[in-house]
Amino acid sequence: MSARLSVKDLTVRFGGVVAVDRLSLDVEPGLILGLIGPNGAGKSTVINAITAFVPSTTAQLVFEADGKATDLGGTTSRVRSRIGIIRTFQTPRLIPELTVAQNVAMGRISRDVRSRWFELFGGPALAGGARRRLAPAVEALAALGLEDVAEEDPSRLSLGEQRLVEIARASVSGARVLLLDEPFAGLSSAEQDRLAQEIAQLRVAGIAILLVEHHLEHVRSLADTVIAMDQGAEFLRGGAVDVLDSQSVRERYLGEVVA
């Protein structure tokens, strides 16, 4: 079930601005790759490009799983999601018409939106399938301390709780490569601790994880390798401790993020 994502020479341009400049990275199964940098460094744009939310030019974007290598060049975001490349967003994207548990259960359904609604609300004939999807959804919520809000309207949750719900949805989605875009932002200390434990468990399960994060203490504790970016380009790569303790990283983060 393990999978690997290899990206070479990723470049993203917005008009005359180069947002990402020939970045290469490998997201390996059972490992966490941290991506750090000041605001505007291009970190979230990397995730947007990998998931085809923004156009990019790249020499190679290859997904390797089950002994097969697939060239993802030119494929859509939906195709990439279906094969197991799952992302989260800085601003959680939850469906207000669904309960919290149903939002999480959506991660287990890979068809189009109409089919998703039909499977969730299609009546007695589909009730068994809906229950099978809701059970792991509630378990994922419980792992993050949110079992009590499973039947709630997601709009009633705090920003931090909504972000955790999105993580729960990603965890049940069958993700093989998981791209986390600043998952700790807006969380309380207790929520951050629960989330860090959940991310560590996802790594143990063999999921390949790319972690974009400003909270460097979590990058230090979770990431195996770290790439530091500035102005769209890589300026340092190595083990988490070596990169985070380097003088160049400390200087560029000075006054912005406290490690």
C-alpha cells in the first residue's frame, strides 16, 4: 500500500513572477518531509501545484505505487486525489449541509459529488454502506478528541476544530501521499498535541507526508528531512535538526517564527 511521489524541477509562474523555481523533492512512504520558509516563500504553491490546483511546468512528476510508476504530468486534481494524493488546506473546506462525521466520511468516497450525496442519503438500501463509512469517521474524530461533535453542524466548530476535522477526513481517505498545508495554524496547545500524535501515527502506517508548517517545533519533532525555501527556491536541505539549527534558517526566521 505504500507509495512515493517524486517531483523534479517544479516551476510555477504567475505572470512575470516565479513563485516556485525548479524545486525537486521526494515524498517517501513512512517518512515526513518538512517544507519551511518565510511567508511568500512558495510553500503552499508547491502543494497547489502538486495537486494541480495551479498550473506548473515540471520536468517530472511521478507517483510510484504497487510496483508501477505513473507520470502525472497533465493530470487533473481529481485524478491525483483518486490515486491517493490527498491534501489539506490552510482554510478548512467543509460541507455545511453535512454533519461533522459525514464530512469525515466523505474522504472514503471517490466518485463524483452526486454519487457522494446519493451514497450518504440514498435511503434504506444504502444505509449499511453509510454506516460502514461513518464508523471509521467517528473513530478518526475520537483519535483527535472530537467524538462529541460528530453529529454537529461543522459551522459551529472553532477554526481549530474545523482544521482537525479536515485532518480526520484525510486520515480515512485512503491517502497514500498526504500533503499538509500549515495544519497546526489556529490550534490550541492541546489540539496541536493531539494532531502531532495523529500525524506520527499516519507515518507509522506508511503514508508519505509532506508537511508545510510555520511552527518549527513541530517540524523538528516530526520531520525526517527538511527543505528550507525563500523567494520560491530551495536554499537548504538536510536532516530536521541540522536545517532548523542552521544560522541561515535562524536569520531568515528571526522575528517571524520562534523555534
